[in-house]
Amino acid sequence: MSSVEATLRWSLVVAIAPIAWGSTYFVTREFLPAEIPLWGAVLRALPAGLLLLAIRRQRPRGAWWWRSIVLGALNMGAFFALVYVAAQLLPTSIASTIMATSPIVMMAFAWLLVSERLRALPLVGAVVGLAGVVLMLVTGAASVDPWGVVASVAAMSMSSLGYILAKRWGGGVDVLSLTSWQLIAGGIMLVPAALAWEGVPPALDAPALAAFGYVSIVATALAFVAWFSGLRHLDAGTVGLIGLLNPVTGVLLGVFVAGEALSAQQLVGLALVFLGIVMGQPIVARGVGAWRSRSDAAGRAEPAPSELTTTGATAAQASSRHGG
């Protein structure tokens, strides 16, 4: 398999994660109780982690005990709690826009922690994609709570750091185990908070149980395995930009399933998000690099005007010496 085919394959694998995450907005709103967000996070993370552990049957060893706790807090436990706070204090459009800055933050952490070179095209793509998210989601004036912004920025920063730490530490561990340990650690961390704030676990009807099954198995277990698999094979910037499919999925499900209208501004936003994602793909970067190399080579091969003048004068002198 060529490097281009491998890159495309892993990009498609990564896309499973944000598309699944984006679908949770609709599923949560339609089928899950709104008053138990912390228990909802526990019921999302713990079953997913235990399922993956049952498939792989490998426990942490050595440093992976504390690493699992750190990654579980950054990517699951504290992240879910902060997202809950942000959702309570901020409009969805503002919180999603803050989260859309994640590709840029991931590139910065990858440069600092795993020595991935900052490339101009993905950075520009991240800015273009962020502008698209703003156009797609921010459709009017909205009140902004400073503490909500703090919670949302903290959630985005912690998860971005957690993803890069997982990329740095996870080379010697299979992805199923890496994901299961984080989910279990993060879910266990949330249990005391859920008991303190929401009491005992709620009774759930059949539609809610089915919805939790989808959110836990597809939008958590499968999604995070795809996400961490992609991080092993692609640059962090590429993976982060593909993550912008998350709000896109939420908007498109609202249109095609819930019957919401899509404005011209949102269409432009969607186009910009897709453009930003494409700009971050290594295939595009290689194509631009090859085009620049050909342009530079053509520039070196073509004589400059001064060289042409000198060559012409030299030829005239040679011709006069030989009686030409």
C-alpha cells in the first residue's frame, strides 16, 4: 500500500470519531434525560471502557497505572465535567466555537511534546476551519458567561494535551488497551461527582437504554479507538482538523433528521470547514511541496535576463575573433 493510500485510509478511520461525536448531540437531546449529565458521562465512559477491556483483556502495568489516570482525567473525566459546566453556562454555538480551536492547540502541543514540525498549510487550514465553524454556528448575538468560557477553554486545552500525551506515551501499547484504561479511569473519577451532585443513578426506560448503548459503544468505544489509532499514523494537526467534522455532523443531522433550516451563512461555513480539513491533509501538503519544487527547478533552469545578455555578448565577441 502506498503512503498516499495509507494516509487516506487513516484519515477515513479518524473521521469515524468526530462524526460519531457529532451524532451524540441529536441522540442526547432526543432520547437521554437532560438532568443527569454527570451520570450520563459515567454511563457513557465506563461501559465503553469495560467492553474494550473484555475484548483485549490486558491490565495496565508499571507506569501505565498513573498514565491511565492522567489520560483518563484529561480526555474523559475532567473533560466531561468541564464540558457539562460549559454547556450549562454557554450557548452551544459559543462552546463549539471554542472547541474548534483545538486543532491549533493540538499542533502546538505536538510541536512541544513530540517534535512534530509546525506546517503553514495545516495552520492556515485550522484558521479557515475555525472561521467556518463561526459562520455555521454563531448566527446571532449571544450572552457569554466568563466562567463558561473558562470551563470551555480548559476542556479544550486539557483534551488537546491529553491526545498528544497519548500519542507520545502510547507507542508500546495496543490501541484497545490504551483506550479502555482511559475510559475506565475517567468513568470512575466521575462517580463521586455524580453521587454528590445528582444522587443515585436514575432509572432508565428502553429508549434511553438504547440511546446510552449507542453513545457508549459507537460514539465512545469505537470513536475513541478510531481517534487514537489515527493519532498513531497521522500528524496531530491532520487529526485535529478532521475533528471539525464534529460540529458539521451536528448541523447536518439537525437539517436532515430534525428538519431544521440551513441558511446561506451556514452553507458558506460548511464549505470553509471542509476546505480547512482538506488543507490539513498530508496529500495536499505534498502536492503543494511538489509544485513548489517544480517551480523552483524551472526557475533555476531558465537563464536570468542578465545571463542572456552576457551570453549574447560573449557569442558576439567570439564571432568577431573568428571573422564571423
